[in-house]
Amino acid sequence: MTDIDFADGVHMATMHRADAPVGRTAKFHLRKRFGDLPCCHRSWSRQGKRFFLHGYERTFEIEFACTETESRSGLVVDTSCLRDIRAALRRQFDHTTLIAADDPQRDLFELLADRGVIDLRIMDSTGMEGSAAWVFDTAERIVARATGGRVWVSGIEARENRNNVVTLTVDRAD
């Protein structure tokens, strides 16, 4: 389900993941911000200026949760796991061009990529909702593997500017 608020020109959407596993209640939370991710994208199916290529510096704040910290260090998530997440986000969003898989100009963008003009990423959705879901899935996969499932992603805040913020949250309570 998505809730959308429009107040003073601010667009906020909250998506709740219905596919989240049930049965764990978090005792510890850690929020980490990953920024400095400038990328270019277009929303070909939208009317107005969003139809054209445009860019923003995207920022993602990821909330990690667990019932117990790591036994030796006492940390929720160690720095090597955070480095892996940052590297994945940089590969996807740092100076890249994002287009939707169904973009009618996809062949043209792929030609530009083949010629080294752009660093192309093809996504299901190039908007902030789609980006938040991509970050959630990617970070969840990395942290689950690194911690043996001890830690999970409980939320994502994705923003491309102060007026467009999307939060994706997961309830994992009993």
C-alpha cells in the first residue's frame, strides 16, 4: 500500500512491504546515510519535464535492525558490510543514466552506452519509489548474507531533493 502526501509542493510516499517475513521484533536499529550519488534519469511515461533526461543527487538512508548485536564487536552491522552496500549503490547510481525497461527509446540509450557516451542502468522503475525498492532488495540481500540473517533492513528513505522523499518500511513484529 502507498500513502502519498502533497503539502507545500512536497511529495512524500510511504510504501509498506507486504512480503516481509514475520516473526522477529527488533531490539537494535542502526541508520546509515549513503549520499553523493548523482545520476540522470527520465520518466518517459510521465507528462511534462520528467519526460526528458534530468538529474539529481540521490541520497538513501537505510535502517538496519536486529534482535542481538554481533557477539564480538557489539555492532549491528560491521563496516565491511556497509562498504559492500555503498559499492552496490555507487555501481547503480553514481554518474549513471537510468531508464525504464519499457522505455520506447531503449535501443537509442543502449547505443549511447555501447559507444561510451553514458553509463546505462535499466530498471523496472526509475522513480524514487522504484529506486527505494531496488535499494531495499539490494541492501537486504547483502546484509542477510553478511550476517547470516541476524540483521535485516527495516526501512529505506530515498530522496532526490528536499521536495521528493520516499520511505519504504517493513513491519516484522509477531
